[in-house]
Amino acid sequence: MFVLVLMAVIAGALAQRIAGLGFGLLVAPVLVVLLGPFDGVMIVNLCGAASSLLILSRVWRHVAWKKYFGLALAALAGVLPGAWLASNVPEAPLQICIGILLVIALLASQRLTRTSWRASGAVPMVSLGFSSGLMNAAAGVGGPSITAYAIATRWEQKSFSATLQPYFITTGLSSLISKYVLSGGHVPGLEGWQWLAILAAMIVGIVAGDLLSGRVPAAAARRIVTAIAYVGAVATLGKGLMELAAA
């Protein structure tokens, strides 16, 4: 089981390096199914922030700091209610909610790619930033809402991908701290060597992403991430429904 966790972390870090996002989308469904919704998402929050921190030094000069601060402030407002949901909703209903949220977010972001409508102003930034923060804390997947914002505002890919790294550091750490406090100090029950193995898997994924970043188009990487995320969302939803039926 732990080998599957490491494989998911490598794939998520690789996608994060190539496309700017994808860690949560790839890793959250796997860890939710294998480790449970609360522990799984806590690990995704921590690892997502760590992988973005490792990537940030490579893309620093392309970060749009003004957009980062606007989106991060909106997201922080959504983190607390998302952390409360993750800390108080029973496991099976939480898995069902995570699966449904994933599917809705993926469908919405794909729908926006087929429209010529262009968003502007503070309303899309605040609403989608808030949604991203809430989903990151509750389900470990803040990427689709921010992708929807990028598509709707026609945000240039290199700047978008770079700006996501400090954004995911902010939302990941704030989600982790909020859930730690609201759950009374709960931490995932992994051994020390398992945490080290996860860190090593992240580094392997990022190095592989460095090697492939000039060869694999970001658009192709996003399509692969989206397809895998759909499979994971359905698996998460199905597991929650089965556990709810068996209860």
C-alpha cells in the first residue's frame, strides 16, 4: 500500500514541475482511498506545500506577486471553513464530498476552456480564490478553481505556473495548521522512515520533471493529470458510498 503512496507522490511532483499544478489532483484521491480522508488530505497539504517550495526557486522570476497576494488572501478566507468540514464530517460522507467536489471542479475548469468569455476585476479573483482555499483544506485540491480563474482571465501559462508555487505553499501550510488546531493536535500516523521516503519521492518527481519540462508540453501534462484525477475522484466517491452503505 505504501508503495502506491510513493508512486502517487512521484507522479504528482512530476506533474507539478511540468504543468505548475497536479500534485493534489493526482495524490489526494490515492491517499484518501489508502489512508482515509483526513490523514490523506493532511499529507497532501504538507507535501503539496513542500513540493511547491522546492520548485519555487526555479520559477521565482516569473511569479506575478500582485495576483498571488489577491488570490492568497481570498483563499485564506476559505481555508478555515474547509478545515472545519475536514475535522468534523464523518469519514464516509467526507470521502463522498471529496469525490463530488473533485468532479465538479474538473468539469467546471474544462467547461471554461470551451468558452470565449473573459473575466476581469476582483469578483472572479475573490470567489475562485475562496473556493480554492476551501477545497484545498477540505479535499487537498485547490488547483481546479485557480485553473478556472487562469482560463477565464487568459493568464499566460509561464506566469500562472510560477505564481501557483507560492500560492500552494500558503494554502497548504494554512490548511495543515488549521486542521491540526481544529482536530485537537491530530497528525497522520506514519513512521519516521515513511516521511523520509515521501520526501525522497517528491525530490525524484521534481528532478524527473526538470528533465522532462522542455520535452513534454504543459497542455499535454494537464490533460493527463485531468484524466487521472477523474479516475481518482470516481474511486474516492465509490469507496465513500460503499463504506456508507456498509455502516
